[in-house]
Amino acid sequence: MEQPVDQFFSLSDFAEVVRITPVTGNRYTVEAILIEERRVEEIGQVGIEVADPEAIVATAKLRSAATGDVLTADRGVFEVRDVLPDGTGITRLKLRKR
């Protein structure tokens, strides 16, 4: 069951307006919280730091979201690589920097 989540996406707190350009359809804007976690992947005996960006959005605000859509924010342009709704009214968009 989806819960009211709009209060988490206040532009005066953590959220920012991003533009989503779907593979098919018209672009639109939505409030999102962008996170760019870093993790270390080990290749042999070498650790390489990689970014793992994602956008957290209110599911009800997404007109559509699919792999290959483009998300544009102040931080740059990203491609959606996975869409993960959690069933509580929040969807995580796993991103790849373009």
C-alpha cells in the first residue's frame, strides 16, 4: 500500500527538479533526491572506486520510467538502467552517467 510521500521531496530540503526524457513519449519534470554512492570493486588485487548514482522519486509523480530513459539534473545527464518501485510509494531509478 502506497503511503503519502510528498513531504520527503521538498525542494527546500533534499529534492531537486529533474527532467525525464522517456525513450518514447514526452519529457516531463519531477522532484527527485539524487544520491551518488561510491563503492569499491576489486579486480584482482586492485580496488577501483565506481559511482553508483540513483534518483529517488515519488512513484505517483512518475508518468513513466523505463530502462533507457534519460534523466537530466544540475549534476549532469544520466541514463536510467533500472527502475525499482518499492511498494511504499517510492521508486528508485538506478542511473548511469552519460
